[in-house]
Amino acid sequence: MESSSRITVTQREQSMVMSDVKMMYEIYASVPPKTQRLMMELQRDNHMEYLLRGLQQLGPSFCVLDANRPWICYWILHSIALLGQSVDAALEDRTIDFLSRCQGPDGGYAGGPGQMPHLATTYAAVNALITLGSDKSLWSIDRGKMYTFLKHMKDPSGAFRMHDEGEIDVRACYTAISVASMLNILDDDLVHNVGNYILSCQTHEGGIAGEPGSEAHGGYTFCGLATMILINEVNRLDLAALIDWVVFRQGVEGGFQGRANKLVDGCYSFWQGGVFALLQRFHSIIGERLTQSGPGEAEYHIDSPEATPESDISEGKESSDGTSSEGDEACHFQPGGSQNAPCPVNFDNVGFVSSEGLAEREPLFHSIALQRYILLCSQDPGGGLKDKPRKSRDYYHTCYCLSGLSVCQYSWLKDEDASPLPRAVLGPHSNLLEPIHPIFNVVLDRYREAHEFFSRS
């Protein structure tokens, strides 16, 4: 009897997080509208100062990330691009030079000069160079050697290894296929049997694990789904079960958790929120599937952007500026670390965003609640974003919280070239970020420029 009354470590930590978040929402609800506006504002200037400082020099504590330096470049450059800014020519040249020194003699990119090429840092370096966007940065990628490297990482099973003699997992499949697609070097040999491996990683829960037999995880679910879209095999997944699993990862705080019974974390604003962007933009029959609610199937009730979810911790009224006054696991997930497709892959346009066939549906997650969590609980007023209250800011969470915020703001659009409705953007209009390509997580304009470049080169 006594043991049944004891709470677990997870329950105690969950209670603490909910208390912290509740306090933030109650403070917001209790202050005047002008103060609410300031609290809900994206602190662009402070974020830029924090990001630029990190791109130029890092302190000694970052030595533990010595094998992740291309990631730091990507996290920072992508965050800057999301804010609609860019770096100056001198800093761009230094970044290109550094990443070039990370490029292996036989292709791929390492975590630093002289290190072993790795699919994770290859993905990060390619995304960083595409985000810089100049011809110089794009020409610096040796696509011939890159193809050789990707082929070398291809396992006989059809999946990919993270590095020479490294682990096989869904991250490796995603980073390899993503890089090949971005660089216009994707072919049947690289695609062969990848879909079978991803399919073997979908669990009884509906989400996708890193490898067969493991637990479903938000980062791997994103990677698996994105890969299946790129190779035109998404219909092989149990999409109804996948959606069920991801929908229930959005908690009472408004943010997402990465796995069942884990704490909310700002980075999953993209890893989980991005799944909905992929489904809505790239799977034309998703709307038809979701409206079928037979025995035992979930029925989805979608709130409007102005609505307050029943799961909100506190309630309030809309303020005069249009904002709302409602009231761990270590997740540093880094992507990277068959059967032939049922229909032919068009490698010229694979993964390219098009409004044709978009599912005309409202978001399957509560985008306003997620924006509220990001802005009030993950934003550091001095610059940078973080996992949750009591945590410290870092470049990883800054990148993926901002990516998730962008996903929220554009989640209602049927045409990716349209501007979001004011009601879809929580807080002042200055909070609006650049749209991203949800498969690759690069700013959409930079992706289009790279797509055109690699299509003609």
C-alpha cells in the first residue's frame, strides 16, 4: 500500500515542468496588454546577436562538440536565415573555407578538419552551404565524390551506415537520401531497399524507431517519413497509426514530447510538428484517409487558430494586439548518426514543394498552443531558445524551436507562396519567420535556388 503511493522520478519531473509552465502562463495572463505584447514578441535583435557571436567564436565549453562543428554552422546559419537575415561576405567566406576543410578526400563531410566523414555532419554541412546560398558555397560541394561516399555508406541490406563500419539506422537513411536529393544525385541504386528498412522500423505505437525493435521516437519518425516521401514509398507506412502517435505527443503544456511518457522539449516543435507539415503538403490523399472514421478509428477534431485548447493550463481573453492570454530527456537528436518504389521516382523533381494536390485541411496539431509554448517557455529574452524553463539556451534548440515556429505559422496555407493569415501568427506580425522546405529544413527560397543550381550544373 505504501509503495503504491510513491511517485516515480518521471512523475516528479513532469509535475515540476507543468508547474513551471503554468507559472509562465499565469504571469502572462496577469500582466497588462502592453507587457503581454512584449512577452509574446520574438526577440529578433537579441537572437541575432547571440547567433552571430557563436558563428565567429565559441568558448572552451564547446570542446565537447569538436566532432559536430558543421552542425553548429548549420544550426546558426539556418536560424539566421529563418529570421530573414544573412551573414556578411567575409564571414560567409570563412564558413565556406572551414566546411571545405571538413570535406573528406573521398567525399562526405567530417565533424572537423582531418576527422572521419560521417553522414550526420555531411547533412549538416550541405544544409549550411545551401543556406549560405552563393554560387561559391554550392560549387564547393564535390558532388562526384559525394555520390561515391554515399554509395560506400550503403549497406547490402538497403539501409545506410552513419560512417565507415558505423551503425545502421533511420537517421543514416534520411541524411543520405536527403543529401542525394538536394544535390540532384539520387538514383535507383541509392534508393534500393531503403523503404523496406524504414518500414521495419515502424512500431506497434505507430511512430518510427531508429532501428527495428526499438521505441518510436519523434526525430526518427520525422526522418523515416521524410525519407519515404523522397523515395515515393510513403503509402507503404501505416499513416493512420503514425498520425495517432504524433498527435498524442502534444501535451498539456502546448509543446511536444519526443516519446511517450517523456517531458516536453522545444526541439520537438520541429521534429514532431514537422511531421504534420510533411503529411499536409506532400501526401495528397491524407485528407481522404483522415475523414474515414470507422469502428476503432480515431476521429480528429481540429481547432481554429483562435481557439483555446481544453488542455491549456490557464485561460484568458485575447488582448488588444491579437495575442492570446491563456494561460527530460536529453534529446540532442542529430539526424545523420525494398522493394522498388511502387511508382517510378522522378529524380528531377523529387521532394520539390508544389501546391498541387495539397490536402485542404486544417493543421492536425494546435499551432497556437505550440507557438505559445515556444515564445513564453523556450525563448530566452537575452537571445537564443531552449528546451524548457530552467534549461539553458543553445544553438541546437534555437534552430529547431525557430523551425517549429515557422511550421506553425505556415501550417494553414494551401499554397506555399501565400502569406500566412494574421490569425495564424501568434503575437505581433514581426514574429513572422521565413517559410522552410519541411523535408530538408532549409529556408524555402534557399532550397529553390539550390534546386535550380544543381539541376543545371
